[in-house]
Amino acid sequence: MRKLILTLAVFVGFGAAQVAIAQTADQNVTVIVKEITEMSSTLDDVTITIEAAEAGEDPDPVNESGGNMAIVSNTTDAKKVVAKLDGTYYDDEVTLAIRLNTRNNADITNSAADWTDLSTSDVDLFSGSQMKEDRIGIRYRASATYKADPNETGQTQVVTFTLTQQ
């Protein structure tokens, strides 16, 4: 009997020692995600020279790469990117159009998947909410009619891209 009591005392003491070792502490960890809406670009100056035509036709349009842009937005509020020409418009017989390649991203509605003429008013390029695209290709197309006046030094316009609420 004495052996049984001693054995029980050892087990009870051992169990108490185990309980004393298994202590816990709690800590609250809060993660806050703020609204993030960023746009960046790698844009170099672009020169487009219209210099060829078929006899009896308007000059051939010329396409040129305009670089890339990237966007990320985690907000559920719809955002859009617009573009416009700053300043006066080109000669009446000259048109500058833009086309974007968004790699068929389901998060983005690409309004400029086809050629879209630029003007001094905002032109919608693409829109969406909670969108991410790391390489949106920008292409320009310059075209002119046969009535466009030659301008050997060219006419420069600034294309401004703006990320805004839809």
C-alpha cells in the first residue's frame, strides 16, 4: 500500500510539474491594409515621322512604341486611367491615336484595346477595381491627310496620363 501511495504521489507531483511548465501568453496582432492606388511609367520621348504614301492615297499612318506603365489598386472603388493632349491640338489634318496592351487582364476593362484618338479632353483608356498590371504596353499611331502641312521640325504635344475615380 505504501508503494502504491508513493507511486501515486510521484505521478501527481510529475503531473503538477508538467502543468507548471506549460504556461501560455496571448498577444493581439492587428494588420491594417490601407487603400493603395499607384501608377508608374517608363516613358521616353517619342518621335513619329510620317513620310510615305501610295500615289492617290493619304500618307501611311505610322505606329511607334511609347513605353510601358504599371498600376496597382486594392480599392473596390472603380478607378480609371485617362489620357489627353496638353495644349493645342495638332494640325487639323493630323491625328494621334493611342492603343494599350493590358495582356487580357480580367481585372481591367481596356477601352483603348483598339486605336483611340487623343484630344485635349480626357479619353478613357482603362478602368477597374482591385486591379494589378505590371506591364501595360503603350502604342501611338500618327496619321495625316494629304492636306496636312509639312512641318520639318515637328509639332510636340505632351500626353498626360491620370489615374482617377471612375
